[in-house]
Amino acid sequence: MITIDYPTSRRGDTVDNYHGVEVFDPYRWLEDTESDETHEWIEAQNRVTFDYLEQIGPREEITDRLTQLWNYERFGQPVKRGDRYFYTHNDGLQDQSVLYTVDRLDGEPRILLDPNNLSEDGTVALAGWRASRDGTRLAIGLAAAGSDWREWKVMDVGSGELLDDHLKWVKFSGVSWSADNSGFYYSRYDEPADGTELTGTNHFQKLYFHKLGDPQSSDRLVYQRQDEKEWGFGGYVTDDGDYLIISVWKGTLRKNQLFYLDLSADESDVVELISGFDASYSFLGNVGSQFWILTDKDAARRRVIRIDIAAPDPQNWEEIIPESEDTLEDISMVGGRLIASYLHHAHSQLMVYSLDGDEAESLELPAIGTAGGFGGRLKDTETFYTFSNFTTPATIYHYDIASGQSVIFRQPEVDFDPDRYSTEQVFYESKDGTRIPMFLVSRTGLRRDGSNPTMLYAYGGFDISLTPGFSVSNLVWMEMGGVYAVANLRGGGEYGRDWHEAGMLKNKQNVFDDFVAAADWLVSEKVTSREKLAIRGGSNGGLLVGAVITQHPDICQVALPAVGVMDMLRYHKFTIGWAWVSEYGSADDPEQFSNLLGYSPLHNLKPDTDYPATMVTTADHDDRVVPGHSFKFAAQLQHCHQGDNPVLIRIETRAGHGAGTPTSKRIAAAGDMLAFLAKNMDIQPRLQRQARRARSASPE
């Protein structure tokens, strides 16, 4: 047993009064992530955590195997603009992927931007990029240390030189080039006050047009709503260049408004095509005044409609693709076709339709998995898509639209044998009898004798679907003899709007019940035992793990809540947290306060309780779910915990919510997680290297 001497976390005397109920918040001071006291606390906690991790024998072996497996080529989907293709590539262990261009698919690529040269520690990431329509200019979005803030610059593609354009304070926005390539549309916030960049609330987003060569201060304001501080705007120029489509969002609820600006007419005003936030509306493309829209209006699992903006009344809307039994997850209007991606029990199925909705054909996938992509324009003759699953790394396919033929464009090689592993989908009943799907991935021939170390992962929120995906850390976990289980809880989008709404607001407890039922099923079916079960989740999934261990401290042996929303009474007071009120509710409302207090992980930790071995993870630059959530939860957990299990917090420095994290940091974090599991489940890894041995024995 490793002895742990936890740091002292000062308990303050802060008390808040919510609708007559006094709530003690002793670690309020940890919300100030810039204070000297908080910095000292972070250093002390990390010393304890890393001292513990460094004493775990298999840690080095696990990290070595992660590094070996992670060292494989990864490609981004090519995008064609003008006579050039653009794509990203990582040779395996590069901290950040590199952006390339090439004149033809079989040509010699040229580096446009290598983000690895932008910082010594690899923490400046290429967070977005968009080529102009003629392919001569490139807008580049950069993020530092994992922050949601983006700085956009412009490159001359021919010379590879950066121009003088420099845009700041851009968040939750891409860019869309004008038809004449003279500039692009984007959305930004006002510059925050000093010291509030990573914690201050984000309100009053504004839509601008940036003309190349002009300073940002000269950018033209296209649209704002000074009477609606929570409205955000996504601007998109149509393929024909005639319209600027403005998707108006408010919070994270999948309901939006759809406005447009006629760019072909001088001095035109923004037209509110669809208002009221009554449903989700995604613009797919247009032919003249005919707009194709993906919506869940009167269709919980989504359908495609066509609106003639010359006669926009809803009674004139034309249904192109009706709602089906499967959820229409995404659809692209490219090459004169509608390429639809459906979710059938949380895995992809593809259909190709004509623009009038006539069913043309299914697009066959190599196995059960996840497919996505199909970017392009209405007149394109080709497109690309990606396929992956739990044992198949992201493979890029080239799709010829006229013939309907797919061929592999790039297929990574990873140092393991996928034939040694199998995926099974099972269904189990939740507390109220709802049928929930779950994927089980493990070595082939799994014996159900209750002895298998099992990691149960889930999310359950924000209409986000969990579909089969490739992960090096999961491969190593399975090499260690582990089972990887993914439960598709209510609150996600796997079965459309109704499935989502069954796990939000006052129904949030359904999500926790679904997760608990998954754990119970794994034990009752002898896939594993309580002593060999770990539960894991990130962000909203971190909330899930935190809530479940407070409600059921004996549910598992190990808990791994990452970047979680742990303080449900104050989450809306930081950065973009207010946007989640539509999902969770707000403590400002008396009825919603009672519901939130009932499951808030921070407020439901009980003194003198034996909690699972827990490693909370967060990052000091997370401005999505501010690290104060995890700081306060970890301090309270250490205060309440009574038992031999370690309860630690691992705080990554110069990192954020996850996006843009350097490869080296990802490997280190995965190695620490798996080492923590090995120690607290008494696993002797005996990691495999059979794929490397097989290759070395074969003729070259």
C-alpha cells in the first residue's frame, strides 16, 4: 500500500442563501485560479499525485506501450479549393498535426503550417483553418494552452507567408469566405477585462466581416443583438455566394433560428427566415431561392425539408426526406446528392439521395462503426469520408459521386492485431424499464466469470451521441486484459430529440440511473465484479461519474471523473457555463435549484464515507469547464473520504478542456490513468507486442 499524506485545503466560511436554503461553500477561494494560494494548492496536490503515480511499478511499461501504439500516421480529410487540396497529417508522435497542401492527390505535398514550431512545449494548436474559394489564401485559427479563445491569421498559400491580418477574441466561431475571396465572415466577443480571460462570462457575440489587409478594428459589423446577450451567430456564405446564412444559437439546446442576408443586393437587411427557437434547423445548401434544411421540427429523429424563400410560410415547406426509425445524425449536400448518415442503435448507416429525396442507394461500410465527412460543394465530383470503430483507426475513403464507388485513400497502420479483439452490442434495462444499448469491446473469447477488469464509459447529455471510435489508450487497456464498455445513456442523441430530453433538466436523474444499471448489468452478467469495475467520463461525463459515486459509493472500485461540471449551483457564473442552463437548469430558479442540489456532486459528498479509488483530472487553462469545479470537488472529497482508497487530483498545466492537447501530454495522461487502474485493481499488465513480432518474422 502506498501511504498518502494529503495536502491541507483551507476551509473557508462562505455561505450562500438559495431561496431560503443556506449552502456552505468552504472552498470558494479555489475558484480564483490566478491567486497565489490556489497556485500553491495546485502544486501541493500535484506533488502528492505524481509521487503516488511514480511508485506504481507498471507505469513505465504502460507508457512505453502507449508510445509505441500511438506512433502511427494520422491524416485529416482533404478539402479541395481552387486547384489545391488541403489536409492535416501527423507522423505519429508529433505534438500537433501539420497542415499541408498538394496540387493533385498523388502529388508531392508541401507544408503550409507546422504548429510544432510555434511553441517550445507544443501547446499552440491549429484549432481551425479555411481556404478561400480560389485556394490562394488560408485563414488559420490558433489556440494556446487548450483555451477556447482563437486567434485568426491569414496566409498566402503560394508563398507560405503570413499576411498582416490578425483577429483576436474569437470563440465558438469558424470563418466563411466571401465569393470574391476578398475577406471572410466570423463572430467574436468584446475583449475581456484583464484577469478574466479564462473565467469571465461570454455574452453579446457579434458577427463581422473582415476585409483582407484591414486591421480588426475596421471590420464591418454585420449583425448583433444588444437586446439579447445570450444570442450567438454562425455565418455561412452559400456556394453560389448569393446569401449569408446566419444560424442564431442560444445556449447548448439544439434549437436555433435561421436568418439570411441577400449578398447579391446592395443595402439589404437581415431576413428572419425561421425564428422562435422552436426546433433545430441546419442549412444544407441551396439552388437559387430553394433552401434545403435538416430539422427536427415535427420529426424527433430529424428530416429534410425544402423552403423557397420567395414563399417561406411553413405551410409551403416541402418534405424531401421524411423521418425514419433511425436518427438522421448528419447530412451533406454535395455533388448534386444528399448523403445522409443515420444512427442505427448508435452506429452509422449511410444513404445517398437525389436532391428531390428519391432514394438512390445505400453506401456500404466495412463493419459496424462510425462514418463522417462528405464535405464539398454542389458541383463537386468527389468527396471524402472517414470510417473508424473500436479497433479500426480513422481510415479515409475517396468517394466518386457519379459512380458511387469508394476506395481507401489513407489507411493507418497501428502496431496491434485487430483480429484478437471483438465488439458486441448488448441491451439492458434501466431502473424504469427503458432499454439501453451498450458496446462491449475486449479480447475475443471473453470469459464471463466476474474476473475481467472493466472500464465503463458514458456521457449522457447535450444530444451528443457516443458511437464506436478508435483509442490507443483503450487498446492498451484491452491488452492489459480489460473490457471497455460504452453505455448509450439517455440525454444523448442516439435516438433523437426524445432520447435527449429524457435525460435533461428535471429528468437528469434518468442518466445516472441508466449508468448505474449498466454497472449492475456488467456485474450480474459476470462480465466483471465491483472490485474490478472502473467508471469514467469527461465534462458532462465527469458530472455523471461524480454524481454516481456520491449516490452509490460502493458501485465500483475506481472512479475517473475528468474536467467535470461538479458545482451545479454556480456553473453558470463562469465563461460559457450560462449556455448549459437549457440542459441543466439554474439555481436561480427555486424548483430547478432543488433538483440541482439533489445531484450536484460537490454538495452530495458525505463525511466519513468510503469512496472508490478516485483520480480527478482537470487542466489549469480549461475555460470551458473552469478547473475550480474539479478543485473544489477534490478538496471536499479528500475532506469527506474515510478509507484506504486513494482520492487524488491530477492537474495538467498549460492545457484546457481537451482540444489541442499535445500528443506527449495525451500519452502521459493516459499512462497515469492506466497505471492508477492497474494499481487499484491489482492488474499485472503483461502487455502484448504480438503485432511487432508478427511483422518482424514475415518476409519483406
